[in-house]
Amino acid sequence: MKKEELEALTKEFLIRKIKAGKPITTGNINSTYLIEGEQEKKYILQRINKTVFTKPEEVMQNIRRVSRYLERQVLQEGGDPSREVLHPISTLNGTSFVIDENGEYWRMYDCIEGARTYDTIDSPETFYKVGKAFGRFQNRLSEFPIETLHEAIPDFHNTPKRFTDFELAILADKAGRLQAIKGNKNAPLKQAIDYLLSQKEDCRYIVLGKKTGSLPVRVTHNDTKINNVMIDDKTGEAICVIDLDTVGPDSILVDYGDAIRSGCNKAGEEAEHAEDVKMDLELYRAFTQGFMQEVKDLNSKEIEGLVIAPRIITIEQGMRFLTDYLNGDTYFKLKPNQPADFNFTRAINQIQLAKDMKQKEEQMKHIVKEMLQEKELKDDGLER
């Protein structure tokens, strides 16, 4: 966008005149610009993706409500809300967004300076701090009125529904990819489908727990990747959880599971060789320790789920990739340099990760038990 266009948008917000603006190319959903204002003040300007977030007003209501609540919590703790909370800037009309002449929704945030996000884990210590940040996020919102939140993307982590969508994609075979391997029982695509179909019962774990009440519904972030936590440049501490677009009501296991899924696989979900995909137990221990040190009042079902949830969310993601592959790559659209089977490769990697998690369940149970004992000692004031 030209500077004049940016100025036309930003003048609707309660900020001083801008000097410059440039696009930020990281991120796959929203269009983002770094805006430089007077006195070197910086802001983030974003166009909300209406294809993904079909009700931008509700998304912004969630963000404003959660941000204001977190601000009060941080103040009570003696912290610095300007660095520990994401701040949407109000418009001249008192709203948190502007609608341009094309019907696009725009918002602005204060830029948290002297901190940055990272796309990969550089050490267990960093992942420990990320775990603390997400655990602190949960704890600060433990008494937030959940009924006031909208579901930004309906059924986003409804794993049984993802399973049904997967079954329908198999039946429809819109891209003809099953037809192409017809009669070949040993085809990797057939084996991947068979594995995911065999996981139907486990896919019900979180949703069934919420229905029965054994898994309480909490305020969840719903996109707990490492690059949604800002790390202070000087101290190396995790200071702020960002990207609150998907915040809403769900089980805490969704956040925990997705953090482990995305953070404990050093090879990444786009690894060229599936055999390189593994869950790193050292990273699992680090995140779990940080997370459990901050989160309060986990019940027995939630504690049990700390072992099971990462595999469930991994299976869910694998189904999403494979569903899209069977449908012709309509959601996870391919970039020009990506091969035609890219989403299939990503699905295979998630399946490999899920299998590795299953093999390591006993070790994971031991780590959770150890972290729980450590937490109990700390809470009782007996920590060594």
C-alpha cells in the first residue's frame, strides 16, 4: 500500500501522524504493516482476513474484552501492561476497527518494542519460558466470564467433526487422488488414511470430556505456537502472548496439545523425510514444567490429558492436511514453489509424530508425574 493509503486508514485511529509504513511478510492469515509514527513510536496495522474470520466484529470484541481483563490482572500483579498485554488501539468513534471503502476490516496495535517472536525453538530453556507464558495466560484468565466470548472459528478444535469431514473427503475424492491409487493396498496414501481412520475413538476424548463436564471449559488461545509469544531482547524472558484472533472457550488441553505438537518436533511439519519427525522429550519436559508452574487447579482428567492431548491435536492436524489434499488443496493453498503433494507430505509428518508420541506415552506420564510433584512441593512451600 502507498503511504497515502496507509495515512487514510491510520487517521481513523487515536494516534499521531504517521511517518512511514512497510509490510511485514511473516504470517499466513492477515495482511500486516509496521507503521512508524512521530517520536519513533511504532504500531502494527492489520487487515483481518474475512475468509478465515467471517465475523470480524466478534473477533475484535473478544480481543478487546480479553486485553482489558489481562491489563487489570497485570496491574494487580505489579507488572507492566504496556509490554505484557496486546493493546488494540481505539478509533475516533470508540470502536476497535475501521471498515474501508472495500468492506475490509482494519485494526491497529501498539508495537511492543525491544522484543520479538521466534519461529523455531533454540533451546529447552526458551520453550520452558514459552510454557510459562501460555500457563500464565491461562492463569490470568481463570476467572474471566467465558460466556461473554464468541467462537472465532466454529468447531476449530472439534476433532470428531474434523474426523467426519475427513470421511466425507474420502467418499467425495474431489481431486481424484484415491482413484489414482485404486487397487494399490500398499500405497502410502491408503496407509495414511487407514491409520487416521483407526484413531476415531481417541478423537472423541476432548469433546466428550467437555460434554460430560470432566474437562472444564476455559478461556483458550487456540493457536499456541512459539511465534505467538514475544521474547524480551535484553532479558530473554517471555513477556507477552500475542495473536488473540482465535481466543475463545475450549479445554486447556487444546492449547497444551497444540503447543507440544508444534514445538517439540524439531524437524517441523514440512520435513522432507518423515523418519526425521520425532517428539523431543527434553522439549516436552521443558514446556510442561513451565506450563504447570503457572497454571492453577488442573483436575485429574486434565492432568491425564497432558499425555494424550498432544497426540489428539497432532492427529487432528494430520486429518486437516489430508482432508485438504483429497479435496484439491483448497484451504491450505499451495505456493508456486510447493509440489503437488505438499499437503500429503505434511499429513504424513503429523502421522509419524502421532505414532512417536504413542510410543513415548509412558515416558510422558513419568514427566507429568514428576512435574506435578514439583508443583505440589512448590505450592506447599517445600521446594528444595
